[in-house]
Amino acid sequence: MSTEDAKAYLSSREVPRLFECLMTGLMFHRPKDHIQYLIDCLEKVKTKSQAEITWNMFVEVRSTKTPLPPIDNGKRPPTRERPSTTETAIVTHTTNPLPPIGSNGLPNVPAIFIIGGPGSGKSSHAEQVAAKHPGWVSINLGQLLLAEIKNRSTDEKWKAVKDLVVNGELAPEEVTLELLHDILKHNTQAEGFIIQGFPRDMEQAKEFEKKISKVDAVLLLDCEENNLIDKFQRQDKSRNEKDISANTFARRIATFKEKTLPVLKYFDDAGKLFVVNGDKSEEEVQEELSYLFDTLISNLENGRIPTPPKGPRPTSTKMMARRLVTPPCTPPENSQHQTLKWPTVTYIPPPEIKVKDEGRLSHLPQAPVIFLAGGPGSGKGTQCAKVTARYHDIIHLSMGDILRKEITERGTVDDKWAMVTKLLREGDMAPVDITEELLINSMKQFPDARAFLVEGYPRDALQYENFNRNIGGHSYTILLDCDDQYLHARLVLRGDSGSERIDDNIPAIEKKLAFFAKHTLPLLKAIDDEHKLIVIDGDRDEAEVFYDIVKVIDYSLYGLQLDQEPNNKEEMGDVNEDDDGREPVEEVMVAGVASITRDNNGNPYYTAELDALDDLINVPVIFVLGGPGSGKGTQCANIVKKYGFTHLSSGDLLRDEVASGSERGKQLTEIMEKGDLVPLDIVLALMKDAMKVYAGVSKGFLIDGYPREKEQGIRFEQEVAPAKFVLCFNVSDETMTKRLKDRAQYSGRVDDNDETIKKRLKTFHDVTQPVIDLYNSNGKLKMIDAEGTTDEVFEMVDKVFEEEKIPPSKDCFGKVVFVVGGPGSGKGTQCDLIVQKYGYTHLSSGDLLRAEVQSGSERGKQLTEIMQKGELVSLDTVLQLLKEAMLKKVVSSKGFLIDGYPRELEQGVRFEQEICAPQFVLYFDVSDETMTKRLLGRAETSGRADDNAETIKQRLVTFHDVTTPVIDYYTKQQKVVQVSAEKGKDEVFAEVQKVFDEVEANEAALKSSKVIFVIGGPGSGKGTQCANIVKDYGFCHLSSGDLLRDEVKSGSERGKRLNAIMEKGDLVPLEEVLQLMKNAMVSNLTKTNCFLVDGYPRELEQGLKFEKEVAPCTNVLYFDVSDETMTSRLLERGKSSGRVDDNEVTIKKRLQTFHNQTKPVIDYYKRFGKVCQISAESGIDEVYLEVKKFMETKQW
């Protein structure tokens, strides 16, 4: 066939048009299964004549009662990126594309965009500007679209456009360009065009410039997102547009931030962007907008605005790019359970400081002002307290504390302070004039101060300019520079500790984090440009941070060089005269290698306790080293998840001890307030105590970022425990520098610059190299090449653990779901959909066997021989393959779908014994008729020999025979979730989603619930106190014993099983107890999210498992009673109770058991400041008064 013949063939059958309609439909819907979609489309085409095949026939998804194809159950995708319209026809031009610019007679006049977020008032402002300038045409693209949608409501394409627009999404580019082209073409006499509501994404902007006209200028109405939302909420009741809901409005804001903000950056780079502060009054905004507009059009060249504009660049009174880089947002979720989120912010340029500091005003105290800055949770307040404790003549002024004190004194009766209270509670700033007045008044109270240390101020450029204008005399700013994750952890911990600050709530904290990232960090960059910024790494121990602050203050206020002693110490207040408190250590060196011994011979730190400690800590201890940006934190988290290790950091231990309020914590506070370094003896003691607490339950210990010096490593191994090996994550300086600089693009950390990074890396190498040499010489160093991805690096970590014969934890697998269904039930398809939506890993024993055979491994060869003989593969091999596959994915997966498993009961039982128990069994129930019909339909194309009626019948009989016992077994455990799979895949998946959504919702609700463990010995009266708490505070009271007894009484299958266990005298498995508790909590979530867990945990392992699998512990109520009192009460009870265990001998044993089991629990939770210890020696009412004091300090 010749080329001409081929062309004639294709043309006669309209093949090009067919391909055009197929591709248009494909790009419009973007289905997940594109092959099936095209097949469905071709099936529809068979019934159409050639004349009926149009380019947009598959866009008309609602044109008939049986639309084709039903993409995503007939729903539109939530967002849709449109392809370039360079060669796409507009609907009214069936054959020719939009005419090229230059040949269409469009007027050569200025085109100015006015852009703003939804609700910014851009429409009214554009109309007012146009009204002041005769001949200028204002084009409101949003109104044009709505009018066109209304006029063409019967057009299927415009119905689709309407669906997009009313849901807050973008109309297709070809539609908007066509409208703009037509309106411009019909206004050939216009002096210029003011276009608002366009462009809304980068594609629209570039297509406009390519096909319509040059863009002369872009005017941005810059508004805070909160102001837009407030305005929308105020107007909501009177809104005429009934189709605009709160969610739609939120989506429009999200679209603006995600798609329109990059457009503004594009025009800003081109020198065409001009910013107007849209948060001012309408009159002020219109005045600034008109001024900019008049300036721009006053110097036209050839009828257009030159780029850049002639003369000085026009600016508004507040031209700030502060919001041009805010992160994409999502519509607000209808959830009561919120988690703290850190805002993702790209680089924001520093603001221009227009009001310069000209020194302190004469009527104010003349002491220097030092600003102490840092993100929320950076520890500013703690460090300020240390500074004032050391330097009595330095006055600490915390703007937050000053405002909160003022609110407490004035109350909310005063309208002004009621407003301020509301602002602070929501995480907003107090008005500038109020903060400025309060700061001035506070300074006036201390005319003889040596210096003012001002915390929490200024927070943005406006406050800084006001300070310069009305106070002046800013000496320098100290920035406590902290990593995002550090701030997040501190804030969550502070919130969990029951802080009574009105602004310590998740929405307020998130707002403060976002404000700091978007406004305060850019201000700090501007201060750095003034050479007034001193950056201190705030991620370290409090003592180390304070040490650096002291050096800065010593030098700046007292003229002392680093480590120079003052000539007159009284000048600085009560400065501690001691050294750092560390005793010199003699290292035992043999042939240049440090010899680390632990026995009485050669170890100066040997004690009898050390021998006992060796017996107690009999799990691996691993030191973890790595430079900044090496990824050791991520790898530690992976190790914890897979191997069940405990992750310890000396800095965290110090902070926890101080927070606990213990005697040692008070001692540490005193040491750090004096600016001294914490002695190594105390650090080692903290490590030792923490490891003792975890010793019985941990699989091993990761000592993170330790040792930093050789002495620390030697002393640790001599006094605490030997290190099994040292994991060192080795990364080149180039890679670490690149990672840190990449992080700087969104972290906002000012120390992520070339010079600072270079210094940090040099310090790391200088300090760490001797440590590396020490452990390399004794064969304990495991160097990991950490240049690759997180997964690649963890593969190497896995190999090290495998070589060291450290097995994964049995509890590492997380959520496991067995997926059961007959042949043709569609379970494979549903598994794929679950994977896509919920992030599970899909595993099939059949697939794993085939993959192993194809791998050519020794085991694969053995499997090939077995199957060639027609023998069954052993269950041991199948389980091993499943376990290995799960272990490979355990770190990254959210859960596992075990497809087609178990096929028989023994498989399920063995899986539970050797791997883990399933969370539930998902059973796709389909009639034999439906399965037979589906399999016969598949036979037409599958070519499978077993897809015939007789074989199918036998397969179904076999399936029922082997599966029925499996379903019965898990039904008795209340673990079967049955889904009818008779309908199409979308309808079935809708039911599956309900199952997984409910599971996730319950887990989220449990994680955010308030749980109090109630602990007390027999006779402590905890049951009575629980009843009082339930009555007064609405808690749900749970007792594991009561739950077990109730389950047995119910006569359920589980109850029978539990009864059989208890009758044998065996202990009920912890998994059973936890499941009962979890079920009881879930069933009560509709009534309360506050729970008293009575008499639990009895052992530390129980508490840790509860927190991992059910919910975190909020607090522990410990009713402390002497053994004498408990014995007396129990003996008294024994006179009437008839209980055989109420006798002195038995009571003594019970009390001894209680103390042995409970002490580790109390010690563990004391480390986190969660224990409220109440003396229960007195009467019920007196004890409950103490309980109420504790309860009133919390927000339940």
C-alpha cells in the first residue's frame, strides 16, 4: 500500500477525527486505567455513525442516561491540569485553531491585570479605576464565565465548565482565552484593558501572552488569608451566590495559592508586578491603586507601558512580597481531631526597612536593647530566665507575658482587651500601638537597667519600624535558630503538659508557626543585613545554648573576650566562680589505642552496681554518629520502627529531667542558670537511669549523636554499657552542604548558608574524627555510605544489623489485613485501589512464589523442582517469603494487604504465631453464580485452561470447603469485615472505603483522646476515686478485670475462649486485653474522649503496648499509700468480704508483687512529667480534694 493509499484509507474512515475524540476524552478525564477507558470508548463508537463522532463527544459525560465511560463512578477528578491550548480547537471553531496574534485585528493598547485572592475586592476596584479613565474597559472574567455558563446551559461542554467553576477549580484555558479574545476583539476603540480574575495559573498567563497580547503590568491586591476568610464569613449570610460554600471558598483560596502565586513570581521577575496592601480600608486601597495606575500609564511608548517603567518604579506605601510564596493549602477538614502542622515556606526576601534606627529617644531609659528571637518553642523564655538569674541588672521584657498579665488584670469586660484576648487566643498579633505602649511603659519602670532583653518582639517589619520610630537604640538581636522538627516537638510537649497559656492551642500554635516563617524570619534577614544579627544553634542542650548566650553578653556588655575572667565579678552580679564541674579523666592507652575496660581491674569507675547493670542491660547498645544533613535522625526512626530499639538523646534526657521537677532536675536548673556545663557524671547517670527503665522491654538502645568526644565514649562504656558497634553515616561535605542548602529553601533557617555550613562541618569533623579513629581501631566502627536515598541507606543499615545477628522486632509489622474472596470476586482489583488510596503494601503468596522462581536463587530452583513434581510448596516456605517481603517494606508501608490468604485455617494460625495477628479480615462475598459468570467472561480473552464451567464449579467447591473454617474462626474473634462484591468495582470500593475510613477515623480519635492510667496498690482506694472523677468530669471508667468478666458473661465466642484460658490458670494474652480495651474506648467515643484506665498498666510492657496500639497516655494518677495502711484496710475488708486472699501472708505477697511491677512504670512516666502522685493515707474526701486540684490544672 502506497502513502496515498494509506492517507485515503484513514481519511475515508475518519480515523484522525476518531483519534482526536479519543485523546480529548482521555486528557479531559485522565482515568486511572487508561486502557480500559479507551476500550470502553471504542465500544461506544461502534454504535455511532461517522457524522456523530465529534472531537468532544467524550467530554459530554452527562449527555445521555448511560454516559460513557463512567470515570471514577461518574465523579469529576478533584483537580485537573489542562494541556496547552496551542493546537486545541475552541468549541466554536470546529476546524481551525484560535487565529495567531497580529493577524486578528486586536487593538494595540495596554493590558493590565488586577489580581487578588478570592474576596479581595478586585472587581469593585477594577471598575472604579476604569470609571476614572474614559476609554478603558474593565473585564471581569469571572462574571463573563458565569454569564456564558448561564447562556449556554444546554451545552454539555459548558455544563462541564460549570462543574469546575462552582467547585472552586479553574475553567479550561481554551474557554477563558476564547472569551478574552472575543471581548478584546469587540472593543477595538478601547484605550486599554483592565482584566481581573485572570490569569489564574501559569499556563493561562503564557497562553495570553502568546495568543492574545503582551501584558503591560500586574497589580496585586495583597491580603492576609485570615482577612479574606473573615470577610467571607461576615458576608456569608447575605451572599447571593448560593453555590459558594465554605469548602468551595477554601478551595478557591487553595487554587489561588497553588496556581496563581507562581504567576505573580513570574511577572515580578519580569519587572511587571506592583503590590498594593489590600488589607487597608477600601478608600485607601483605591487611592494607592489609582496612584499606581496613573503613574504607569503616564509614560506610554508606542501606546504601551515600557518594561521596566520609565522614571522611578512606582510603589505602594506597603509593597511587600511577604505572601507571594505562601504554601498551597487544602480545604479545612471537618475534623475535631487536629494535629500540629509546620508550614512549608519557600524563600521570602527580606522586607525593606524604611524607618531607620537613629538611637534611643531622650525621654526613655538609655540602656541597650537586645532582642532575643526564635520560633515558637525555641526556648526563648527559658534562656531569658537563665540570663536574668545570672545578670541581675539585665531586665527581661517578654511581650507575651506583658500582654497576658495585662489581660489578667483588665479582664475581658473592657472591649479593647476582650479583642486583644481573642487575637492572642487565635495566635494573632496584638495591635501595634498597644504592644509599643506596653513596651515603653515597661522600660520606664527600670530607669537604671544595664540592658533590656526583649523577647517575642518585634515579630514583623512593621513592629520593627515602629520601634525604630518611637523607641530606638536596638543594639543587636540574638536568634535561637532551631530546626522545624525541634520546634514542633517542643510545642506538642508543652501543650500536652497542660499549659494554661491562652495561646497554647493547636490552631493558635499553627498560626504562630506560619507567622514566624512568613514574617519574622524575613525580618531577621533584614536585621542581618544591618549587621545586627547573632545566630546561635538552638537545637542543642539548654546548657550549651546558654553558654553561647553568656559569651555574647559578656563581650558586648562587659567587654570580656571568650573565656576571659572579669576583673570585677560584682559588676556582673553573682557569676559562678567554679569551673565546668567535670573531673579530669585519665585514659588508659595501649599502643596508641584507648583500652576500655569494665571490670575491677583497670577501670577507675568500677562499682558493684556495674556488674548488676551488665545483667540488666543485656541488649545491644549502638552509638550513632553523623554530620548535619547526614540523615541519621531519619535512619534512627527507621531502626526504632523495624528493630524495636529505644532512641535516646542526652539533650532530650536533660530537658525531661528538668521538666520533671525532681531533685536532680532542680540541680540541673541551677547549673544551667549559672551558665555552667552539665558535668559528664550527671549526663551518664541520666543515660544509665533511662536505660534501666527500658531494660526489660527494649530490644536495644540507639544513643544518638553520641559520643561527641572520645572521653564521653570511654566513660560511657566504662560506667554504663559497652557499645556493640558504632553506626557512622558518612556523607561528603558537598552532599551535606547541598542537603542543608536545599533545606534552607523551605526551612527558613538563617544558618543554612555557605559560610555557616562550612563552619559547622569543620566543627563536626574536628570533634568527631578522634571518636571515629577510636572505634575504628577497636573494630566497632560500621561506616555507612549515606550519599544515596533514604531507602538505599537503610538497606545498608539492614545489612549491618543482619551481620550482627540483630533480628527485627516481632511488633514491627503494624497493620495487617487478610483479604479473602473466591475466584472472580475482584479482590485483586480492590487491593490495587486500596494501595492507591491508603498506602498499604499488596502482597500475594502466589506472586511471591513466582518472583522467587524467576529470580534464579537457590530457593527458587528448589521451588521449581517441587512444582514440576506437582507437589505443594511447604507452608514454612510461604511464610518465610511473606515475612521477608513484609520486612523489606515495613519502614515505608502504612500496612499490609495479604491477598488470598489464608486459604486454610492452618495458614492463618501459623501466620499469627510466626509473624503477627491481622487487624481484621476483609471478606469479599460473592454468589457462585456471579463468580461463574465473571470467570466465563474472562475466559473469552484470558486463554486460561481452567476458565471453563466444570473446572470453575470444582474451584468454587474447593474455595468454600477450605475458606469456611477460616471465616468462622475469625468471625468468632470479631475480626471479619464482610463486603458484598456483587456490584461493579466502583460500587464495591465505595463500601471498602467506608471500612478503611472508619478504621482510620477511630485510630485518629483514639490518638487524640485523653487517657489517665490510674495506679495504686490493693486497698489504695483508687476505685472510689475513679467513681468520683467519672461523676464530676464525665470520664469513662475502664478496668481490664471488669472488661474480661463482662466478656465471659456475654457468652460470646471470645468470652468462651477467654474463660477456657482462665479456667486453666493461664494468663490472658496481652493482645486480647488490649483489644477489649480498644473496643470499649471506640464504643464510647461518641460520649467522651476522656478515659480512666483503672489498675493499668501493671507492668511497663503493658503501658508501652497500650500507647503503641491504642492511645497515648496523657497522665498517670498514682495513689501512694504505705504498706501498713493498705494492709490495715485489706484486713478490715477481710472481716466482711469473705475473700480468701485478705490475710496477712497473702497481702504481703500481693504488695511485694505490686511494688516490683509498678516501680518501673512510675519511674518511666515520671521521666516525661506525666505522673501525679497523691498521698492516699487520709480519708476519701481529703484525697479527692487533691485529685480535684490535679484535674483542674488540665483541659479535658
